[in-house]
Amino acid sequence: MTHDAPPRWDRRMQQRLAHGEAAALGELYDRFASLVHGLAHRVLDDEEAADRVTRDVFGYVWEHPDAYDPREGPLRSWIADVTHRQAVARLRRAESDGEADPEEIDERVRTASAAARADYIVTSMPASLREALDLAYSRRLDYRRAAAGLGVTEDEARRRLRLGLQLLSTAHQGPRRPVGGGPR
Amino acid sequence: MTTHAARPHRVLKSLLGAWALAACSPEETAAVEEHLTDCAACAEEALRLRDAVSLLHHEESLDLDPGLRSRVLAHCLGRRPAKIPVPGWAAPYEAETARLDTLLRDIGDADWRAPVRLLWFDGRAPAEREVSVAAVVTHLTAVDAVVAGHLGLPPAVPSDDDPAGAHTAWRDQSRALIRGASFAEAATAERTVKYGRFSLPLPDAFLDRAFECWVHAEDVADAVAYPYTPPTPTHLHRMIDLAARMLPRAIAGRRRAGLAPPAHALSASDAPGRALHLEIEGSGGGHWYISLDSPAAKAAPGTEVAHVALDGLEFCRLAAGRMPPQEAAAGQDGDREAVRDVLFATASLSRM
């Protein structure tokens, strides 16, 4: 429902945050908290740590609203990037306190990052593709029954499943786009 | 030659997504797998798509801890104080509307048609009506619009035919109200909001709307079997305080309507009159002294003729019309008529 906020909303939100309007902070939380918490949880696999990342991400955005540049893309992607970096930094800190050697840590970070990127891709892809994947994966329907469920042809159901997975497979290829700024 | 040799490369390639998800027929699966042994391009894609499937995961319950919002916001405001804060009197409204918004986002389309039982106390007896979730949201929007009008905001145009529309109309207006409260000047906050039968200062009107929002959110939550918790103790305390302050006028109103026995020796406007000591226990609790004979009279310890002790959530259920006054499990002593007047007046604070 809230995936397609227009750029105007992003710009307006940034201005309101810059003006120090507490009501805007509440709206920002309502729109993005489940994205932030979900991504953090996927990387860290820990409720409490995900809560803390959520707190830190909103704290960072509230303190530095100008770090976001609306010309570089949607606020949603920027917040996902900030979250991802915060969560990975926390994962590295947690892992380096333990016994794991640096290579194992890198591997865990890579896996966790790909998983979080995949979640982001799924929540951002067109609803038609997401629904097709959901029927085939979560509800275990074959593509013919999925086609019936979606009210589309079998050809179209095959196309959506393949396209959805192709999008998803880009999660293995590193960050979605170069990122700058953000908390260390 | 087997039959699947007849399937062209184009068809087999189109099956790769369904194949990776194990969503093909056994014949198609066999055909794809045979094709992969001699088509390098498809084999490469098949591997990639299968890896992608491993990234999918079953949606777990992603419900956020409802307390997280206030913790995160407090943390942010501690790091950088707001130049334009949400005033304290609008904080319960902000918190309650955020909670209802989360509930409405989580429920499915079918839930919007779920029957909701609305209960209230009509002055003499409990009353009830069954409506849809969408109608409850539209009702909240319509009454919020009265407050919005006092802030100079355009009224929302709700429609309960379309759930998404009803939700958006309510949410957009509640956000505009919070924003309007943040920018309201002191003179605006002193203005009085007039409803049909009574009026409230703007800060109290926000508190009253927060209470209504919570009560109706709980109605919706009950109807769709969704877990819902009470407001924070601080907010609950302010809601109880508002109800306690409204009681003397509610008692007087019931007398005028012939629903309660006449007042005793009406006191001069600010002389101390008889009072009831209302003790609210548990979350949000405290002590209140309710003036019994005149809304203008001062009520204070020492003038009490009766004492009622009630749990905070029970008191709210009573004030919301969710519990008939006869059933209020109140600890009580002193003047029985005074106790009855206060319990019935509390129940009659509920309204549609």
C-alpha cells in the first residue's frame, strides 16, 4: 500500500524532518519501521538487535535529514541502505567478539546481506510478480493452479515466476547501487 | 526419441522459473532437466534461479513490538529535540491512532467486512448495534472531522464502500490533526470544540478522540481476533482523568433528564459540596473527588460521602459503555445513591 510514495512525498518529508517537526518523525516511523526492522532482523536474526538497529536508523535519519538526496532515488531505498549498513556493522562487531576467523565473518556478512537484499527486492517488486511467487513458494501451488488463482494464462504465470526469480537473483550481486553517506 | 524432444527451447526456457520453484508437472520437470544437460545457457539460468529460490523465506509474523514506536521516537527526540513538538495533550491521540493504523494495515480485505459489535449505554440500559469494520473507521473519521474543523482543516470525505479509501481518509485526517495540533497557537488550544450535546477545550477533545480511537480499535481487534493492548499507563491516566472531570456535568445532565434523583442542598457556586472519592487501581490509576451536587462546586477530600474503588481498565470499559453500570465490580461504601449516580453517569459518557 505504501510502496509507491511519489518523490514529492519524499522531498516534503525531508523538509519537515529538517524543520524539526516531531509529527513528521512519527509518520516516517509508521511508513518505514517494518521495512527497517525486517531487514535488520534478516541480517542479525535477533529481535533485540533488530530493535536497536531500528532505533539507530531512525535516530540517524532524524539527526541528519540532509544526508538524503532526493535526486539519487527514493527515500525508501536510501533508508534500506542505511539500515543494511547499520545491521552489517553490528553483525561484524558481534562476530568479531567471538571465535570466528575473518573469512567466516565475511561469509556470514555476504549471506546475510544477500538475504536482506532479497527481502528488499521482494517488497519492492511489482505486486503481480510478488503474488505469483507467493502462490508458488509459500502456498506450494504448481504454476497452472497459480495461474488460476491469479486469473491469468499459464504462459503469463510462467513468465511472472521466471521474471520474479530473475529479479531476486540480483540480490547475490552486491549492493543495488553505489551508496554514499550514512552512519559508520 | 522421447515426447519432450518435441518441446522447443523457447517453451523449456519459459518453464525455468516454475521448475526452480518445483511448480511444474512431473513430465515438464523431466523435460526441463533433460534440456539442461545440453543447453548451457538454460543450465546457467536454472542454477541462478534455484539459488534465488533459496533466498525466499516464509513470511514470519513480522508484527513489531507495539512499544517500539515510543522508544524509537523518544530516542530520536533525545538526540535532537524537536523544534515543532507534538504537544503533550496530543500525544495519546498520536499513539492511539498509530496503533489502530498498524492494526488496519495488518488485516486482510475480508476482515473489513467482519461484523463489529458496538455497545453503549443509552442512559437507562445497554444498547448495541452491529456494523462493519469499515463503518467503524468511517465513524471515527466523521467525529474526528469535528475537531479538524476547529483547527481550520478541511473535513475528510470518508466512504465505507471502499476499505482502502476509508482507511486512507481516516489516517490522512488523523495525521493532519496531529500536525495541526503541533502548529496550533496557544489561543487555538484554548478554544472549545462543540459536539452535539457537550463541548470540550481542544486539548480535552484530543484526549477524548484518543480514548474513542482505542475503544473502537479494541472493537475491531475483537471482531478479527487480533491481539490488542491497553494504552500506556501515562496515557490511560489522562483518559481516566478526563472522564472523572466530565462526571459532575454528566450527573447534572442525568438529573435534568429525570434519570437521576435531584441534587442535595445545592451549594453556592464555589462552596465545597458533597463529593465521591473515586479510587482507580492498577494501570493509570489515582484518586479523584467527584462533585455530586453541582459541576461548579469544588470537591476535595473531607467532603466525601461515598467511596468507589475500581480497576482502571474496568473503569474505562464502563465509561465506554462496554459494561453495564450494574455489573461494575466496584468496591464501594458510603451513600449508595451517590455511588449509583456516579456509576450510571460514567456509563452514560459512552455514546455513538
